[in-house]
Amino acid sequence: MSWNKFRFFSKLRFKAAFWYLALFAASSVLLFYLISRYVATDMLRITDWLLESTVRDFTASYLTGKNTARYGRAISSSDVPKPDISAFQAHLPGVELLAAYRSQLGANFYYTLFGSRGKELYEFRLGENDIAYSRLLHPEQNLPFLRKEFADKLQSFGSDNVYFRFYTPDGSLFESNELRKGSGGSNPGLSTETENGREYRVMRQALFDGSVIEAGRSLRFVEERLTMYTHIFLMFLATVLMFGAVAGYLIAWKLTAGIERVSDTARRIADGDLSLRVKLKHEAVEVDQLVDAFNAMSENNENLVTELRTVTDDIAHDLRTPLTRMRGQAEIAAAGDTDLDGFREMCGAVAEECDSMMRLINEMLEITRTESSINRLLRVEFSLTELIRQAGMLFCELAEDRGIKLEVAIPEQEILLRADKVKIQRLVANLLDNALKFTLPNGVVYLSLAKRDDSTLIAVRDSGCGIAPEDAERIFKRFYRCDASRTLPGNGLGLAMVQAIANAHRAKIELESSPGEGSCFTVIFPPE
Ligand code: ADP
């Protein structure tokens, strides 16, 4: 199985959509689990409350019969006034309070108490003038009312949901329905019991005479509810995941489209078309930045390759001419008509051609080295004033020979510079050389040194032929020569060297020129 088959799955847009959905699904499942646990606990709590209150009602029916209402409202034993309790206990020593009711007649409250002593059940009441009444009850006579209550409650809760049982003191059983087959356990209070794989929540209340009231509810409804909720949740999750997958993929696709465009273009550039650029579509700031950076890099690469091609062509051209001349001379010599002096002359000419080719190659190498030597300059502090003065003296003779006036302007205060002295000498010499070369006799060349703010300025101004605006940038490229100067000596490397030296010193070159009027080259060294 090849890796290509998994290409789709390893794409960023698939991974982004996948992880987004996986995270969403995992958090939804966790949330659903927590909610269903809470719902299950809550349903159990409601079931317990229901069973307890049902058993309480049954107990009251068993103790008081069907006339519960005539006793008033059921109250807890703590709400019964102390005198009534004391009278109850004095009247029936050893009695245990089981239930209490309160009724109101005019402004007076009357309390009816039910209590057991041994297996006997008594009703007690404190009448007017604190006269105590009591009577022995026979709760077994209330069984028909209890049965009736069983039937009523069964109807309201549903016979497939709840069951009620009453165990008489002698152990015989009366049950509301047959929801549960077995007799179950005998734990008093609330418990969960399992029978034939079914769970029941059961409440048992043991009474004073040994009888037991039991109410139970099948927990199947909890399971059924949870299963129903789970189905609804799964359907909801599946739908959301389906839409989420499509939406997530589309969003991720939109976000990564820019990256794909960049990589497509990079591939096509690698195939050879250097002019290609990526279109900026303003999708996202990061993608825009990537596109901008990529385009800038491509632009640089294209310029470099173009420049390299031009330079290679120019070198080939500049070497071909002397080589052709050398070949011509060698052919003449090989023809056999040349005497010894002719051979000597030919050898001298060949040596000169070789020298000029070597100069060209050396100059090329030096420019390249200077361009990459920004951190390897031989920086020393020297007097720039002195350097300019000496340059003026050195070129004075050449200027005179050409009938040009060379003027040097140096400020009184000495100017020092930390730089590569030899390279600065070369820079000044190249500029002066050009100024003298492109200025006609009777013209003027000014060499000046000055300070402006904290920067140091060297300017070479001439009254020569000037430079056309369209050539202003190109003259600094290797081998570039303006049309008008092609007949003059030179190889088009002088200003490329000036530019390389300036760049290595982080200096700027400004050119002001108008054709026919002259030019001014100003080199500006920034403050250190
Ligand atoms: P080269 O002087 O060997 O031709 P450069 O690199 O020094 O090469 O100069 C490139 C071209 O710029 C020159 O050929 C010339 O056309 C133009 N140039 C340079 N300096 C001047 C100047 N002072 N006045 C007019 N043109 C100039």
C-alpha cells in the first residue's frame, strides 16, 4: 500500500476537520454522560420520594381507617404540644406515639394521637377540661380501606410500573398486582433489589403489630428513558457530525487554499518559470504574509538569476573578443610567414590580452568578495581629509593632461572615518576616474568632503556628458555602460565596485545628473 493512498488523510484540511470533529464528539459524549448520570440520579430521587410518601399514606390508612380526614391534618410528633404527650403517656404507660392529627374547632386545637403498646393500637384525645379519652383500635378492620387505597394508587401510577404489598402479622400476603413475582428481600427502608435481571426500587415499613407495608417501583422506566435519550443524542450527534464534517472541511479548505496556492506556484517555479507569483486574496493575515514573503523571495530569486545570466553573458562577451584576437594572431603565426620579430610582437600582444582578461576576472572576483565581506572589512580609523587630499593630488596630473580643472574642497576641521581604507581609496579613485573620463577638455571636476548632521559626505561633481534618468539605476549593475560611452575605454565594473564598497560600509550613494550638464555622485557614510 503506497503512502499516496493516504495523501488525502495527511492533508492539513482533513486533519484540521478531523481533530475539530473528534474534539467536538468527545466533549459531547462526555457532556451527555454527565447529564444522563444526573438525570438517572434525579429520577431515582423522585422515585424514593414517591415510594416514601405512598408508604406513609398506606400506614395512615391502616392505623386510622377511612376516616383519616375527620382527625384533621397529619402532623409530625414534634408538633404535638408537650401536655398532650405527657397526658397520653400518663394515661397509657409505655405507649409509643405512631401518628398525630390536629383539628381546629373555633379558636381551639384538638390533637388525636395514635400509639402502640405491645401489639395493641390506641387512639387518644385530650378533651375539654383535660379529660382524656382513649380507645383500643383494631387495625385489621381497616384492611378493606387499605386494599381500596392500593387499587386507587395502582390506577394512578400504572400496574406495569408499581406494586404494593401488605404482609399481615401472621405472615399472609395481600398484594396489589403481580408486577413482581418473588417475595423480595426483607430490608426495612429503601433498597434496590434485582429479580430475574430486573431492578426494583423498594420501600418497606415494619409496623407495630409485625405487619409490613411494601411499595416497589420497577426501574425499567429509568433504563427506557436513558435508552431513549441515548438514541436521540446519537441521532443528533450523527447529524451534527455529518454537517460538521462538511462545514469543517470547507472551512479548513478555505484556510489552507492559500498555502496550496503557494506550494503549487513554488512547484511550477521549480519547473523553470521564474516569473510566476502567487495572487493575494486576503484570506487571512498569516496566509497574506506568507504570500507576500513568498512573492518577495521569488522576485529576488528572479532578479538574481537574471542578473547572473546577464553577468555570465557579459563575461562571455568580454572574454570572447580578446580570445578571438589571440586566436587570429596564433593562426597567422601558424601559417608560417612570420619571422622571429613577428613572433615576439605576437607574444607581447597575447600577454597584454591575457593581462586585460586577468584584470577583468580579478575585478569581478573583488566585487563579489566585497559584496559578501560586510563582516570582514579591515576597519581602521584614519583621516578621510588626508585621503581626499592625496586623491586630489594623485588625479591632478591626469586632469591636467586632459585639460580639465580639478578642484578639491576640504573642511578645515579634520574628518576621521572608521572604514576599510584601501576600499575607500578605490571608491574615490573610481568616481574620479569616471568624472575625468566623461568630462570634455576645459570642463571642471570638483572633489569635496563635508559633514551633514552626523553623516560624512564625499562628493564628486563634474561638468561632463551627464546620465539619462533611465540609466541612473542601471549604471551600478555589472558591465552596464551607457550607449554614449561604449567607445571610451572601460568594462562597466567601476560603479559596481563603488556600490559594493558603499554597501559593505552601509553607505548610501546619491546621484544627481542631467544629460549635457554633468553629474554629481555623493557617497553618504552614516554616523557610527
Ligand atoms: P566604465 O566607466 O568602465 O564604463 P562604470 O561602471 O564605472 O564603467 O560606469 C558605468 C557607466 O556609467 C559608464 O559606462 C558611463 O556610461 C556611466 N557613467 C559613470 N560615471 C559617469 C559620469 N561621471 N558621467 C557620465 N556617465 C557616467
